[in-house]
Amino acid sequence: MIYPIVAVGDQVLKTRAKDLPADLPAAELSQLVQDMFETMYSASGVGLAAPQIGKGIRLFVMDSTPMVEPDEDDEPTTEPLDASTQAAPAEVPVKRAFINPQMLSETGEQWGFEEGCLSIPGVRENVMRCPDIVLRYEDENRQVHEEAFSGMAARIIQHEYDHLEGILFTDKLSAFKKQLLKGKLARISKGDVRHDYRMKFPTSGRR
């Protein structure tokens, strides 16, 4: 099932997500994860958080393969990915679901990279993030892991983790940049934006 992606302006994107309960049926969780991957791929994304499909729960999926293993035959694209569209060399792709994640550390000298978001089509801005993180999370079998990530994988995870905290990448911009984008974000929330995947606009009812 492909869900419509919720556009900026919806309260679910500004609200801290709740933990998935331990008694959530395994089949229900597996189906949701599968649907989220399908939704992400249909929008050419590399990451997708549950609030972006209107579910205020602490779950996100990612597949950094397009970032770190670009197809040599592919033409350059300007389509927004959920964290970024440029690849860092010599990285191992990360594809998995993260359930009830907890950010344990973010370290290293911050580096800037142009990010976009499936919930904010047509907007890309430079965002500063730490290059190294340690994350505690549950996998689809509800097994707990504590794992270090770096480079592009870390950036995608930080971007998606922010969604679970009710934070958008535009919240990290300077006051000046936010002011410049204010009108454009308002138009996006009304559906006044070009997009090529299913979306749900909070102030218009359009999909």
C-alpha cells in the first residue's frame, strides 16, 4: 500500500511521536514497514518517517543505496529525496527499519549538505549535522541494537529521527532563511506545489 505523504503544515509533523507498544502484533508491524518502504520508493526517497504518512509513532525506514551506489547510466536528477540527493563515496548502503530509536550521541565537526524532504517538495537548503552518531533502536523483530553510523547514513538517520521529534530540516535554518521560505511553505501546505507522488495537503484537502 502506498500512502500519501503529508505536506508541511500538518500538526503531525510538528508533534513528538509516541513509542510503538511492545504488544503491537508482528504481522501489523511487518505490513506497516513494508508499506513505508513501498511509499518511500514510489516517491524516490531514501528515508521516510511514520509522521510523514500521518502516523505519530516512532518508526522510520531508510535505504541509502541511491546515495552511495549511484547508477553510472542514470541521468542527474533534481527530484527531492527525503534527506539528500548527492552521494558520499565509499560508503556501505544501509537499508532497514528503525523502531523506537534513541539518539545516544552525535559527534564530530559538523558539515553542511543540501537536504530536501518529501513533505516539503521543491525546497532544498544547506543543513549542518554531525558526521558520527550512535543510535539505539529495535528492528522488525523487536530486538534491540546499539549501533554507530557515519557519513551519509548518519545524516539520513538524523533527518528521519528529527521527524520523530517533530522537527523539520527547515527548523534548523537561520532566521533569515526561514523568513525567505515562509511564503513558499504556506503555499506548499495549500497544495500549490509541483509534485509527482501522492501527497496530502493539510489546508486544502487536495491529494
